[in-house]
Amino acid sequence: MRTVPLLLLAFAACGPSSAELRTAKTTVYTVDGGQLLSLAQQAAGDEHYKLGAVDDGHLMFETDPKFYSSEGDLQSPGASDFTRVDNHSVKVSFVVELQELSERQFAVRVTPHTYQYIAGSPQMRPLEPADPNLPPWVLGRADSLQIAIYDRAKNFSR
């Protein structure tokens, strides 16, 4: 009987609580925008995302896209940097934007940029964050990045 509570405790400790996520999504940071953008980029690196396009002027960046199976397993490039993609695989990157609320006060928004491969289709299907076809783990990864940014920058939160 003792293993059941321990097992439940182990699952509960795996992810952030809804309160932690709410805090990470609603925090206002009082800091220079460039410094907050740098902290967000470091957090993305900590989460094993490579930086793609960076727009310092608009205080935003996008991570390099990665392919995942429909279940969320990373489909890594193999020989010659070729990635084998299966039906319903998704290509995911994350757009991190700093929203200036007032002078030196920012909110951070992480949005997944997702496309799904459909066998036989000439182009990938875009999946918006509210699309019912979006695998739920995509939003989970976005939430993890949001929390990683919060953890890096919480000293500047008010």
C-alpha cells in the first residue's frame, strides 16, 4: 500500500502546478528589455532549444524548429542532417515575445509555431495554439519554456 502514495507523489512532482504556470504567464518584469530578452534566450538554451531568428528591435526571438512524432518524441536528424518524418509528425518552434506594458515593465509570452505533416499533402498544415488537432504536449513544452524564463528572470518580477 505504501508504493501507491509514493507513485502518486512522483507523478505530482513531474510538472509545474497550475499556480506556478499562472504566475509565470502573468508576471510583470521591471527590467531593461534587452536584459530580459537575454535572460529568455539563456532559458531557451537551458531547455535545449537553439535560437533561430532574433529581432532585438521588437524584443522577440524564435527557436529553431524541431520535428516531433505525434506523441512528442523528438525526431532527430540522422546521417547527412536528414530527419525522417512520419505521418502526423509536427514541426515546432517557439516564438518568445516581450510585451512592453510601460517603461521598463514587460510581460513575456511564449507561443508555439506548429505545422503538421500529412502524408500525401503538398504542404504542411499549420496548427494554431487553439486548434483541436494540436497535440497537447506542444502547449506543455511552451509552458515549460515559459516557466524556465520566469525562473531565470524572477528577480526582476514585481
